[in-house]
Amino acid sequence: MAKERYYYNTSTLRYEKIEVSWKLRLLKLFGFMCAALVCAFIIMVFSFKYIESPKEKELKRELEDINLIVGQLQKNNERNSQILANLQSRDDNIYRVIFEAEPLPSSVRNVGVGGSNKYKDMEGLSNSELLTNVAKQLDKIERQIYIQSKSYDQITHLLENKEEYNACRPAIMPVANKDLTRVASGYGMRIHPIYKTRKMHYGMDFTAPEGTDVYATGKGKVVKVQKTERGYGYNIVVDHGFGFKSRYAHLSKMLVKKGDKVNRGDVIGLVGNTGLSTAPHLHYEVIKVEKKNGKTVENRVNPVYYYYNDLSPEEYEQMIELSAKANQSFD
């Protein structure tokens, strides 16, 4: 029951009952409700902002655990990248050197993966930058592992063919030259015997009497037998495979025909003085065959590096010294 309230009327000198109109009562009720709503709103805002619900606490713990796991994954990726870099270095600088294979270009090892939209689904997520970086690291490592596995496949193939490779690779001198006195001119800029100008000499000249045996320097197949009175004169080209060819020029006689298979040490011709030559000698070349930009490229290289089966270390040093002399060539 509501308390009744009175006031003192000075005119009548009596206490009279205060009558509250229904409008005033309604206004007070409305004011009370507004005040209650404002207080409730303030309490809700404070609660949502500063007081976590059990569900929010659980989600927060899960998010912290996820961030911890993602951070650990990032560290693992960095460690795996270092391990992979070490494997790549050993591949390029040890295994491929042993088998004389070209190192893989960095452009191949570091080729990009995916596109700009590959990680679009991660945008807007909590810690999206961290998640995107981890995903990119994983993709890069996956790609590099694939390339490295292909490289090891190639090394394995080279290992399986090492015996055949050793038999085919040019590895001896093309004429008997035990005392090394037959080295007349080496690879490099030399005085041309006819034009008397400095020209590039792309092989090595061995002096020998006409009719001296000429040996195949490695196992292979005869791909060219040419008779001409100019240039190389009578000459033979042997394809050894594995990216090697050899040429034997200015012969007096050729003892093989195109298509013949030869082994290292087989006599394939005789020293002569045919073609553009000033004296009986053998002009010998080693040719490296490579693929560049989809095309086959042949480069004549210094033969002095392909006599290791014939020479001791001391003789090899002497051979390099003799071949380096800037003298006059015979062709």
C-alpha cells in the first residue's frame, strides 16, 4: 500500500492530503523506466567490454593456442629453409661438381608459386598477415623440395651411368707422347703460320712423323669422316655422348667410316699434312655440346684438361706449361 503524504496548509491551519494526478504518476513511471534502461545499457556495455563470458574466455584460449602453433610453424619453416639451402649448396658445389653437371640456376630454384589470389581467402582473418606468410613459406619450401628431388634424380642417373661416362669422356692424348716433346702449339691466341697474324687456335697441335697412329681419346661413335684439301684437311669427328665430341684433323689416312663405334685407344687414323697445314702434325679439338635456350650449342674447349688418364700430376703441370706458350701454330 502506497504511503500517503500530507502538507501543512497555512490558510486553513490544517494538514491536508497530497493528491497526485495520474499524469504525474505516469511521468514518474516513464522517468523511472528511462533511468533503468540507461543504467542497464551502461551495465551491458561495461560487461561486454571489460568482463569476458565463459565462451569468450574459451575462444580466447583457443586463439592463443592457434597463434602459438602458427608461430611454431613459422620457426619450423625457417629452420627447414636453412636445411634445404644446405642441401642445395651441397648439390651444386659437391655432387654436381663430382659428376661435372651444371649447377641449377637460382631462377629455377626460386621460381614463384601461385598468384596474387592464392591467399585471398586469408584476408580479413585474425592475424591474416602471419597466416599468409606461413602459407607462402610452406608453398616455397614445397616447390624447392620438388625441384631438389628432380635434381637428385638427375644425379642418380649420372651415378648409374658413371662407368659409361668415364669410358666415353675424352681422357688421353691422341698420339703417343710419353716424353711430352710432341706438343707444338696449345689452345689460345697464336700466330697463324700462313697469315702471320694472331688468331684464335681452338685446339692443340702435336708434331709427329707422317703415318703416326692417331687414337680415339674416348669411347664413341664416328659422326663425320671428311676429305678436303682446305681447312681441316682429312678429319674425323667422334661423338662421345655426355656432351663431348672430339676432332682429329690434317690426317694422311682415315681408318674408320661414318657410323663406326670406337673405344678409347683405338687407332682411327694416321698423322698427315692435309688441308691448311704447314707440316705433318695432328690438330686435336675437344668440343662441349650444350643446350641453351632450347638450341644445341657446340663450344671448342682447351684439350689440355682432358689428358688425366695419361699423365702424372707432375707431367700434367708440365703439359699445361707447354701448351700455354704463345708460339706459332701449325694450322
